[in-house]
Amino acid sequence: MSEHFEAPEGGNKKIALLIAILALMLALAEIGGKQAENEAVAKNIEASNLWAFFQAKTIRGTTVRTASDAMEIDLAATIDPAARERMQKRIDGWKATAARYDSEPETNEGRKELMARAKAAEHERDDYKAKNENFEIASGLLQIGIVVASASIITGVVMLAFVGGGLGALALGFMSLAMFAPHLLF
């Protein structure tokens, strides 16, 4: 082999240090990816729960509206003023309940508010999934970089160490994307 492809004296120590740095970066990428994956699952559960609550409010609202409509028909056929008054009070109460099911800003549990909360949880879930994708790519690049840098020690081909370092730099880019711009590529 020519001289510029062989490891210089003390080069193995530098390559071993490169491998150690790549391994540290790999550990950080794995931690970041696992955290993002766990958060994505948690946000998916939160969104599912909110959508189930939304559906329950929809069913309750439909039931109350149906009862109100049916009683309005009965009200039209009722002659007794006291019965009419009781029926009208009941109808008004049901309509108020149905309106509260649609929007309840005080408790943030009306259908309108639940929908907004569920969509926000879905958006956060998607952010964490994109972060995880970037961390996964970074992990793969770092694993390959470690293997290639290790091969440079065995073969004495310094160029492999540079390739391993380049893969590490590329992985660092993906880790940065995961942290600051997860949707840039995904």
C-alpha cells in the first residue's frame, strides 16, 4: 500500500478516539430516539382518548336533541298549561345541555374544545414521530461509521477513518434536525 493510505504512527489511538466519540453520539441518538418514540406513543394515546371523549359528547348531544325534538312534538299536542310549562322547561334544559356539549370553554370539554385538543395532540405526536425518524437515521449512520472506522484500524487504510468521521458528521446533522427541525425531511 502507498504511504498516504496507511495509518501513521499513533494513528490507531486517534481512530480509537474517533470510535469512542461515534459511540457516545450513538448512545445519545438512541436515547433521543427512544424518548421521541415514547412521547409519540403517549401523544397518540392522548389523542385517542380525546377523540373518544369527543365521540361520547356527540352521542350525548344527539340523544338530548332527539329527546328535545320528540318533546316539542308532544308539547304541540298538549292542552294543559301546567304540563306545557313543565315540558317547555325540560326542552329548554335539554337545548342548553346540547349547546354545552358542543362548546364548553370553561372546562375545555365541549366538542369544539375537545377537537382542538385532539388535533394538537396529533400534531405533537407527528412531531415526535419525525424526531424519532431523524434519530433512527442518525443511529444507523453512527453504527456504520463505527464499523468503517474500526475497519480502518484492522486494514490500516486511513481513508476508512475519514469515511467513518464523515458519517458521524452526517449523523450529527440528522440529530440536529431531530432537535430543531424534525419535519424538514419528513
